[in-house]
Amino acid sequence: MDEKRFETEEFFSASLVEEIMKEFLWPTSYKVIDNGHNLFAEVVFPKCTFLISDDGLGGTDLDFTSYKGEDLRINISVALWVRNLRASDLNLTKRLSVWPNEEDMKTDLRNTMITLQAYFLPFIKGEDDDLIEDVKSFH
């Protein structure tokens, strides 16, 4: 009996991140860099950089990777937790299916951008030095 390998279709790409980001107003210019493998997109603002990636379940994950030129690694979930913030308080759009699909990937990217806009614009602009200290105190 032939074993069939379970394969999922990939819906994440840097170009999709760029497309969704264009739907929002950002406080400063940015550049979306494609790693060439559709594994993650690097979003570079003048004072902050983050990586956004496919979480493997049809959604996304985000890590802040630099702030004011200093390397760091802060997952958005940790940043929310240390500040006692909840993305669920933002009335985000629900996913349509438990199975990965293109519309849910777009929805998840939009929800991530809404969360960034609601809670992390000062950090993106380089005006929130306290977040790093808050995360350090968490560890």
C-alpha cells in the first residue's frame, strides 16, 4: 500500500505581507524583505524590525528582531502578555476554517497588523524603550 505524504498548500509569502501592510497607514516608511523561501518576511522600519512568518497552522507569528539598531528577539505574544494586553480586546476577525486557506491567512495578517497598530506603534517608531525592560523582567 502506498503511503501518501500529507502536504499542505502554502499561503504565506512576503508579497502577501506587503499587500496587507499597504492596507494600513504606518508612521514611517518600511521595507518588506523576502527570504526567498516563503518562510518569513522581514519588515524593516528605521527604528524597528520584525519577522513575520507562517505558524504552520494557517496563521502567522511575529518576532521583533531589532530596536534602535540593537538585536533582540521578542515574540509578539510575550510583548502582549508582559503589558497585560489582549489582541482579543480588539474585536479581530475570526478565521473561517480550521484548515489553512488563503482567506484565513489574509485575515490573520490583517489581525496582526491591527494588533501592531493598536499596541506597538510607539515601539515601531522607536519611542517605547520600556518594552525591552518589561520583557527582561518577565524572564
